[in-house]
Amino acid sequence: MADYLVRATVKDGAIRAFACTTTHLCDEARRRHATAPTATAALGRTLTGVALLGATLKDRQSLTIRVVGDGPLGGIVADGDEQGRVRGYVQRPDVDLELVGGKLDVGGAVGRTGHLHVTRDYGLKEMYTGTSELVSGEIAEDLTDYLTRSEQVPSAVSLGVLVNPEGSVRAAGGFMLQLLPGASDAEAAILEENLQAMGAVSRAIDAGETPEGILAAMLDGFAYTILGQQELRFACRCSEQRALDMLATLSAADLEEMLREDGGAEMVCHFCGEVYRLGEAALVGLLNQR
Ligand code: ZN
């Protein structure tokens, strides 16, 4: 079954809730970047966070999350749009740490000190970037803190990626709850109880729970409305033409050197790992345009 996200609202939008499964897209990211288990979990959580935050975007808007900690993983970059397309990469895909209490040590790999940056691209060259300090490097807590303090929307984010012993993604997904003006303290207290009663989101998905089922548990006791469903997938915007456009920005001297030494150019997309091989003809074509 394909990955998807479901949005729900309580009281005309005073409470917003989102839940999603991301097992397939996290596994595609793992396959494309050949990530080791700890890196797989860190990247998968960030991709899932992008999918959840992406559900708040409007037409043609996009969003980038960058996690830069002082751990061995380096940085994580993930972006997504309002159509459920997400992509991302980690700087050091081979990072794999010892389990801590039976769990993948994402916080240790990311680092406990550093920053989380969220850039919202509203189109028409209008961008907004917000930054917060990392709380734990576990991603979900960091995003919760970012949304609550930097964007001033009290939120709860849960992200989970379960990795099989041989390294593939077994189950992944997450949820996000946001309180907007109009939600009462009593309602917030009930929601908090609901969240505490829920187990790890990746375990629930592994047991066959759907985004609708997760929303029902989150919003237990509330009359809520399902607003919509969105398919999620790993998708990149790179293409041979874009690779060529990038080469076109190089100097003639650089292009001539590539021709002489390699007989062409090889470009790898950071986001998806796709390799573009541009041969002699393509480079000569670019030089002839000068
Ligand atoms: Zn790509």
C-alpha cells in the first residue's frame, strides 16, 4: 500500500492533526543513498517531518528542513511540496552507531548541539527561514520545539522509522498535532493524555495501523472532520537538462579541462543520487554556444 497522509481538524481549525505512513519513501531514500541503519532512521524521520509540515503548505509552495548538528552524520537536508513529493539526503550516509536501549541512536548521530532550519518557499521569490537550537537531535523533539517556539504554534510531533536487521525500512511514519487560537487548556490536557497513551508510532504502523487509526487515537474524545488525504512519495526535480544548465554556468576553461581529462562530465544529484553522464558532444555543444 502506498504511503499517504491524512489531515483532520477539530472545532473549525482550532486543533489541526496530521498522520502519515512513509515506509516506502523512507526505504527508497535508503536504497538511493545506501544509508546505514542509524543514518536511515535520521533521514527517514526528517523526510517524514517534511511530509507532515508540507501538509500545511498551499499551492506551489515548498519547504526545506535542514538539521545541522555536531554529530558524525554531518547535516541532513530534506524538502517537500504541497503535492506530497519529498526528497532528501544526509552528508554521511555510512554513519551507524551502537543501539542505545535497543533503539537506533539518531540523537547521537545528529549530535545534541546544533540547529534546525526550516525554510518555507512561498513562490514568487518569497522565502522565510526560521531557526531553532537542537533539543536532542532526535528530530521529532527538535521539530516540536521549533514549531512551538520559533513559529509560535504549540505543536506535538512524533516521527518513527523501524529498520529491519538487514537494513531495509520495516515501518515508518509520524503524526503532528497543532493547537491554534480557540483551543482551550482543558482540550490541550485531553490531547496530551491521548498522546501519552499512544505507543511508538513506527510500532503502530508495523502492526498495521493506518493514518486514519492514528488520528482516531490522537483525537479520542473529540468530534473531528477528515479534511483530505494525500499520497506521499520520494520524488526529485533533477533531470539531464538541469545537469546541463548547471554545467553551462562553468567557465570555458573548466569545460575544456573536463573534456581533455575525462572526455565528458559526470554529475550526481545530492538529493536522489541519480547520476548524469554528459558526454563529449554535450560539452562541445556548450563550448560552441560561447
Ligand atoms: Zn535528483
